[in-house]
Amino acid sequence: MHSHSQINLTSLNRITIIGCCGGGKSTLAKQLAQKLNLPLHDLDDIYWHENWVLTPREKRNPILAPIIEQSQWIIDSNYASVLLTERFAASDLIIHVDLPTWFCLFRITKRSILQFLNVEHSFPARIQEAHKTNRQRSISDFAFYKYVYTFKRRLHPHFEKTLTTANAHQKLITLKSKKQIKQFFDSIPTTPSLAPNTSTPQ
């Protein structure tokens, strides 16, 4: 686990989580939101609509900017062209879930099979049925597999450049295995819940 001792894990209000699909970042984001009593904003949930309609690029920044200005949040998902520097600069902690590519490919294959069989529901409810019916991003979706297979080569240099631009390397923790993810999660103190946690509406 790549970590920095200057990160105060007892006072976390803004957390950015990045990493490849299938690595477990969204699961970690949900667990942290519950443990820290922080609002969770999943960018896939925000930007994707019924029947796999994606929010136009020019409308994505205006949607995300007010969220970044809030005092508390966990923002999950990459969208490297959408205010990534601003997210990094505003974060108390940046978590890079960086599991091996083979593991991510295995996980998305397993997930696609379970979703098609209507066993697992990791997509927003409004597009879950479209996924089942149209088999979008299923085991036959070569483009999605290519995205995952080339993720490290394409996105990691951009992450590194953005960390430098935002002067945020000292905020970064990189988790490279399920064991490291568990160890990190267990090291985070639980924040008492004073009010119901409100996440971005679906």
C-alpha cells in the first residue's frame, strides 16, 4: 500500500476515488460513505441516464462543480476530462484502487454474467433493465473489454500529470490488492452518524 504519513485519516471530509472498472473502487466508496457518514456521488450514476444515454460533455462540468464546492463528499469514478484537477485539489484524500488488469477483467466478466441473469444490480436502477435487455457492456462488448485492458496505459499517465498539476501527490494512497483495500478500510476510524447520509439521487 502506497501511503503518506501526513494524511490525517481521522479527519476526512472530501475523498476522491479513482481506478479501473472491476477493481472494487465503487464497493470501497460505498463502504467508506457509510463508515464516515459522508455523501457519496457516483459519477456514473450522475452522468448516465435511461437506455444508456450519456450526459453531453459540455454539461458535465456544470453538474460536478457545485458538488466539489461542498464541504463533504466522496466522489467515485474517473471521468478524467471532467474537473479532475479540481477534484484532486479539493480532496483531503485521493484513493487510487490499482488492482491487476487480469483481476479487473475477471471481475467485469463475472459481473456481466450476474447482471444479465438479473442476480447482481450494480448499475443505477433506471438503466438496469436496459442493461439486461440490450446486453450493453456485457461479455460480448469488446469495446468495454478494450477500455479495461488498456486502462493503465491510457489513464495512469494522465492521473500522474494531474496529481502534479494539483500539487496533490501527498494526498494519494494507492491500493494494489484486496488485502490492502481491507487493511486501509480497517484503519479508518468510524464517524458517528448524526443524521441520515444523503447520496446523489438516482
